[in-house]
Amino acid sequence: MRHMGFEKFEMPKRGYDEMDGNTGGGGGGGGGYDDDGGGGGLPESPMSFEEIERPPLRHVDKYVRAECPCIKTTRFTIALMTCLGFIISFGMRCNMGMAKLQFENGEVKYNWTVAMESAVDSSFFWGYLVTQVPGGFLASMYPANRIFGTAIACSSFLNLLVPGAMALHPTVVILVRVLQGLVEGVTYPACHGIWRFWAPPLERSRLATMAFSGSYAGVVIGMPMSGILTGWISWHAPFYFYGLMGCLWYCFWLWLSFEKPRQHPTITVKELKYIEKSLGESVQLPMPTIATTPWRAMATSMPVYAIIVANFCRSWNFYLLVLYQSAYLKHSFDFKIEETGILGALPHLLMTIIVPFGGMLADYLRRSGIMTTTNVRKLFNCGGFGLEGLFFLVVAHVTSPMGAVTALTLGVAFSGFAISGYNVNHLDIAPRYASILMGMSNGIGTIAGLICPIAIDHLTRGQPKSCWSTVFTIAACVHLVGITFYGIFASGELQPWAEPTLEEQKSWDPVASGYEKETTFNDPNGTAGAGMGPGAGPDGAGAPMHDPSKTVSYGAVTHVANNPFAYPQVVDEPVQPEARDAYLHGNPAERTY
């Protein structure tokens, strides 16, 4: 087949292409790309055949494809598995709250002081805070998918140790929970590190929110599951259940997840080309290090502070509900433990539905051009915060259990739209530093998890019914601060400091670097090619080889002493002299026979 002036040859297939001849099917479930892989009909070059080759199949891949049978696209399989990881992670955070309610019933006696109880509640966040920013760099230095999976697996193993630690001493419990926080602190930064390679720009909202919805689905499942297991079996059961589920999930994660699309052995050519073309060559830039990260620019960037403030405000209210919603329903309206688990999960159930829906709506508004990315982020974030704060004021003054549950449910549900605001914003303003920014903002948000238990324990101690009004009024005021700050300073545009520098661009440009090697001619300073005419540059390196307007020369062409092959100027000459003999040249009258 001849195409665009060159011969297009059939290359050997690898992976499942060799088995079933599939070269581009299966791209439908997530939509977003065309039959040509999203390339818009761009012609292929012979070198592009290398791009569709995949790694050899692993042993397990020969029997079962590395894909979820109900999802047609690989990137949505990654999103689903990430969502399940967060479900387990946040489900484990509900175990301690239900265990404490069991202790209050008198069946298990742990005579903890207020300070000790607050220390146990907040100990998880001590470790969680420490590894946020380091987690961003770990996700830059090592495969982000392995960082994420290992963190969930280690936390699940530590969850199995909590019941034994409770029998020893509360200090041991604090130690185990600090370790859990340390390993889970890398999960959110690692998640953004995954989407740096897997999320096309116009699908960032839906993929990220699908993954992050696991945080809220984890509470939806974790509260009733922990309540039921605690009430029916014992307070040990939730810790063992989630620990085993986390280890089982890790086995599937190792099978289904890969750092980059190109490393996936069974991804379709269509999806691979779509993801790589939509992301462009920016993903080939070197990963940031501590030395190359623009810390000063980040520290003076107001869009960064807008994300940080929004994360803190959302974290305050999220941890308030995760840690104390069951206690509020029990103390204010005398619900049973099982009932508090089920009713407490209802708001997060609606939020789990709204979060991915909000992501799809946000992507639609951006893709159709109805709103700019900046306006979409502000609308969703401020709208979600505002509605949740409004319903929290209702909760603060309501007197009936039905009214309290309804207001909590609606407030938390509407806050799901905010996830399509601040929680995806890192990928908009600085995709290269998204994992680092997520670590910074989530680290500041974790401070809310440290302060919130201490403040609420002291507010509600001794008078649990009357002080809940103050607790939810403070929560509404926190959201008001977040709305104001984010609405003024947030942005959805790529920031100037997030652009790659000229040195970084040269370091990954294979054409420019390859040409520089051929024009320096063993000159360690790279100056041998200077002055060679149109192809020369200020650093002695010639113009890129693919630029037809530049003259491409090889070797030294300036005057060098005792070098008979050096010329002061480049002169274009034919390969051989033009034929001048009369035999069979010229017109018929000039020829000699």
C-alpha cells in the first residue's frame, strides 16, 4: 500500500494482535476518540510503526487478558481499580469510629482520657501529613501505579494489627495508625502521577473524579459495613475484613495496572494512539526533582494557594462527617449503632453518584466551549461549597431526626460538584507538577484532620447535644472562607512557571540532540560547528535536521589548522559534474553518432 509517497509495510505484531489480529478495536467504552485513534487523519510515517509495538505478554496474560471484561477501555479500567483502592482506604478509616461506639456501650472497657482519645483519632493524620509532598516526588521518581498499590497493601496489612494493638496499649495503637498514615499519605499524589500518563486533557475531570469518588464510596460502604460487623460479630471484625480485602485488591492491581499506556501488553492500538497524541510529547519531559521544581514560583502563585485553601476547607468538613457523623446522630437523636452506620452512609452514597456525574458535566462544558476551564472550576467548586455550607446551617438548627438526615444528605451530596473544581485543578495549572501540588495541598488539608478531632472532642465533651449546633455552624463558616478565596484567585490556565525550560526541552528532544552529536565532530565544547552558515546556532549546534529551510552539514566546516578537509564556507556542489559530451546529450541536431 502506497501512502504519502512512501511504502507502508506490514510490521510484525505483538501481544494479542498476534493472536486475534486486533489492531484497533475495543475503543468504545469511554468514547472520546475516533476510528483513527484521535489523530484527525494525520499521515503516519514509517517510524510510527514502532509506537504500536507492545511489551511481550506476561505468563498470566496468555490465559486471561489484563482488562476488566465490562469496561472496553484500559484507562477506565485503571480508573475503576483506583476507585476500588480508595474505597478500601477510606473504609478502613471508618473502623475506629464504630469501635469507639462499641466501647461506649460498656461491652468493652477502655478507660481512655480525652487527650488519649483525641490522640488516637488524630494519630493517623500525623503520618498522613508527613508523606504528602514526599509522595509527590516518589510518584515522579518511580512508577506511580506501584506507589499507589503498595501504599494500599501496606495500610491493609497494618489494619490487621489494630485489634492486637488495642489489647496491648493505646500507645501501640497510635504507633500503628501513624504508620498507616505514613503509607497512605502517598496515595493522592500517586493518583495524580497515574493520570499524568493516562488521562487525555479533555477527560481529566471524568477520569480523576471517577477515581476520587472511591473516597466517598468508601465511606458509603465503610460506615454501614463497620456498623453491621461490629453489631453482629465484634468490633474486631471490620479491621480484619478490610485488611483482607486490601490484600486481595493488591493482587488484581498488580495484574491490571501499568505505569504508562505503552507498557500495557493488551491495550488497543486505537486507544494507545489516542492517549499519546492527545497528551503530546510533554510526557517525555524529564520528571521534576527537588532541584528543578520551581519552589519560589509555586510559593508566590495565587492559583496554588486557592487549591490549598479549598482542600483545607473540604478536608475539615469531610473528616468532621467521617469521624463524628455517627456520634452526632447517636447523641442527638439516640440512634442505634447499626442505624447510625446506615444513615451516615446515605449522604456519601449520593455524593458518590454526583462526583463522577459532575466530572462528565465539567468536561462537557469545557469541550463544547460553553465555559472556560477557569470558570468551570470556579462554578463547580464554589457552588458545591456554598450548597453544603447552606445545608450545614440547617443541620445546626434542626430539631427533628428526619430534618437532620435530609439536610446532611443534601449538603454532602451537592458538595460532590466541588471535586470537579479544586481536586482536578492541579492538572490544569501545572500537569508536570500535579503530583507534587497534590501532595502540598493535601498535606495542608491533612492539618484539618489533625485539628478537627481535637476541637470537636473538646466542644462536645460533657454536653454532646447542645454543642453540635456550634460544630456545624463553624463548618459552614469554613466553607464560606473557601468560596471567597477560591472564587477570587483560582485559575484553570497553564501557569508560566509550569512550562518546561529551554534546557529541559533540549534534554528530551531526540532530533535536536542527535543532530548536535553529528555537528560537533569530537569537540567537547560543542563549538566545532560554529560559523557553518545557515545551520549554525549560538552554541555551535546546527538547526534541527527536520527543518527543510536549514542547510544540514556534517563535520567541521570552519578553518582549522592543518585540516585539508575544512573550508571557510559551505558551497553547494553537485555530486558529480554535469555531462558535457555530445553523445546522446543535447538536442538531436547537436548529437554525434
